[in-house]
Amino acid sequence: MEEGGGVTKKFLYVNRKAPYGSIYALESLEVVLIGAAFEQDVSLAFIDDGVYQLKKNQSTDGIGMKNFSPTYNALGDYDINKIYVDKDSLEQRGLSLDDLMNLTYEDENDNYAEKPSISLVNSEELAALMEQQDVVLSF
Amino acid sequence: MTLHIVNKSPFETNSLETCLRLARSGHCVLLFEDGVYGASKGTRFEALLTEAMQNCKIHVLLPDFEARGMKADNLIAGIETVDYLGFVDLVTASERVQSWL
């Protein structure tokens, strides 16, 4: 229970769109950051083209759009450190974990050691994760 | 039970395929809006739907199906039709609703 009698629920944000062709990815990130203020138990899943959101070395100078990918690095500071990437989606796109941004958080229960936030998951693990949630928000 | 709702044609996005890959045994799927095209007989997705029905119940929102020129006898065998009230019943009977945009 949080101060003020709020209940902590498990929220999963499911991201399935690539970053610049539509507004979904940016909107999802905005909602995640706003939601972080409510101190819920938040997880993020990246599936299908959603895995492209986490690609390293994004550079939007040539398209006149804001490169919002550095913002994902801030998630750890908001205690959002459960980031699940669908292994099948990554492999189908010729990508591996090394192609993604190195997102980390500081573990306050382990002397603030820096740890990776991203976990690769298979279909079964992802399905199980989804079933544990109180709320699933799709983008 | 999780209710998965799909509103895009399987020919337009892979939402239905990913939904069926990640739905677990005992879950329900509802096809609505352009998602209803996935429920019709004779498409290249028929085998996928038929296989999914071994573990999951699949529903289609009939008003959306009929609006697109199809009738209940164009449905893949085993798919159940619901009206708007049936949609609401499915939602209230579910622990969570997962939307596949």
C-alpha cells in the first residue's frame, strides 16, 4: 500500500510499433513516464516492430523529428527496470541484444550496483508475464 | 481468463498472428472491426485459426462481420458469434483485456 491508501497494481505496457512512422512509440513512452509518478509495478514489453524502438544509434537529424530514444535511458531512474524484449521478434529482424541500447538501473538493494534492465524472453515467458498483470496497455 | 481483442485485418498487420502466438490455453479471442476478416472461411489464416481453437475460444462480433458483406455461414467452423451485449459479457467475465492494435 502506498501513502494515501493507493493500491499497487501490475501494469504492462505492450509496444508493437516502430518509432518514427507513427506516434504510438512516443505516446507510449510519455504515458510510461507519467505513470511512473504513481508508483505502480510497471513492466514494458517490446514485440514485433516494437523492438526497433530500442535500437542503438538512432539519429533523426535528417527527418526533422525529435530523437526520443535517449529517453529510454531515463527509465531506470524512475524505477522502471523490467523491460522484456521478444526474442523471436528480434531474431526475425536480424537483430540481437547487442544491437539494442544498453539500458540499466541502479539496484538499491545491492549497493546501487548498475544492472541491465532488458531481458530477452521467449513466447512462453512472455505469455506467462502477460497473465500476471492487472492492467495491460497496448501501443 | 484473458480476453484478447483484435481489430485489424490479418492481411494488414501481424496483430492476429502475434495474439495467437501469445494467447494461452483457456483464453478468449474476439475479432471485431477489420479483425473480422480473420474469421472468414477460405483465407490463408484459416489453418492458424483452426489450430488456435484447440486451446482458445474464438468469437467474432457479428455486426462487424455482416457490415462487411459476410454472413454467419461464411465463418470458419467453431467460431462463435457475439453481438454488442455479448462483447460486454466477455469483457466482464475476463480478468483482463488485452488489445492487439
